[in-house]
Amino acid sequence: MRRVRAEQVTGSITYHGEGPVWSHRWGGLRFVDMLAGDVLSLRDDGGVDRRHVGAIAAALRPRRGGGAVIGVERGFALEGPDGALTVLPEVWSDEGVRMNDGGCDPDGRFYCGSMAYDKAQGAGSLYRLDPDRSVHRILGDVTISNGLEWTPDGRRAYYNDTPTHTVSVFDYDTDAGLTGRRPLVRLPHDGNPDGLTVDAEGCVWTALYGGSAVHRYTPDGTLDAVVEVPARQVTACTFGGRDLDLLYVTTSREDLPEGEDPLAGSVFAASVGVRGLPAREFAG
């Protein structure tokens, strides 16, 4: 089993860093400071630009025509090619529930899952925003809806509901959507699977919140690589760089006492010997 140590790329700049995505349309890496409601862009000089989009900035993906689709507190927003932001109608009214993480399917539809602020069991759902701006509830009885990404052939998708300590896999096709949910791997009780990504070989990389690591699992559920991260609350990961051969990792300092885990809230990167997939884009 390979072990690699991630290196720090930014300072401790986020309270709850999440959702990294690399896109040539943006010229690099974007991620969110979720609970601050900010989308961050990593500059070539290592600096970071911020844009406030609402009370929550949950997840984002590029749009095929330019700009981005963004999961916000209780729904979705669209950033145009000119940067103009359009917030779509709220999907629900319960102020105790917020969006959390998401991704795009091979057909250009954007999914984002929710959770209760108090993490109440089963209070969350997984929603899909179609290019015509219609919204569909895909999955219910979710507690902390997290990473979602498709395999290179688009026929399967990996998904994390964090408190289950399980990386799940679905079958996928355009008409039926996500079906046949089943466990890929069950983690130890202290293994908290958070955001995830999939590489060009079809293996899934999942961040371990509280575990100071990202794990790579093969399609049969075998653990074959570990990225060690010098911060405990590891939230999400994505491939980036010119050749998509760097694994970028976000971390959080949510609820940490002052001075504890000093690198928490930083972005890290590691060369892991495999390439990722280009970010799937929203068709709307």
C-alpha cells in the first residue's frame, strides 16, 4: 500500500474549507469556505480571492457556457460567464437544514445533498438541478450528504453519507438515474468519510474527517493508497494541475479550540502517481 504525505499549499485561510474543483474554465482551483458563504479561487502566486455568495456556499461545478452552478443554503445559484449571480427559488423553507456537498452527472445535471445544522439523523436529502432549472428530490433519509462522483465510464457513482461510515456505490444511467445503492467499503467506527473524487483508473479517493488522511479504494473496495494530511479534519479532495496529477485536499478548523491543530483550514496537495478526470460540467 502506497503512503504519500500532502504538502501545505495555503495558510489556514478557511474556517470550514470544502468542495475543491479544478477547471480550465476558471484557470485553476476553486473551493468554498462553506459556513462563511464564500467561494475561493487559488491564484498562481498562491494567494486566494474570495467571493461571498450567501449564508452558505456548499458546493460548485463549472457550467458549460461559462461561470458556475453553486449549492447555497437552501437551494441553488447560477454564476454567469460575466460573474453575475442569480439565486434560484428556495427548494425548502426549513431554516434548520442546509446544503452540504454535490457534483455533476455525465448528463450535465447538478446534484447537491443537504443536512440539518444539528446533524439530526435522516433530516437531509439529495437533490438534482436539471438544465431547465427544475429540481428533483433523488434520495431521502440522509444525515450528512457528502461526496458524490461518477466513474470514468459514467455507469456508476460513489457517495458518502458520513455517519454511516460507508462509501456507497450506485448504478447510473440517464433515464433511471441512481439505482442499486450498496456498500463499497465499511470503515471503522472512527472513519468518517467526507468529500470524495474519482481518478482516471476508476478508483475512489475519500477524505476522512477526523482521520488526517485521504484513502484510495479500488473498485472492489481494497484500500491501496493513503495520503497523510497534517491536519485532522480533512473534508474533501480533487485532482488538479495542468495534467490533473495533483490531489488537492481541503481541511476544516470548525469547532477547534484556539491554537489546536494549527494547519487546519489550509489547502494541501500531493503527487499521487495517478491522474484525475476533468470536472464534469452543468449543462444549464
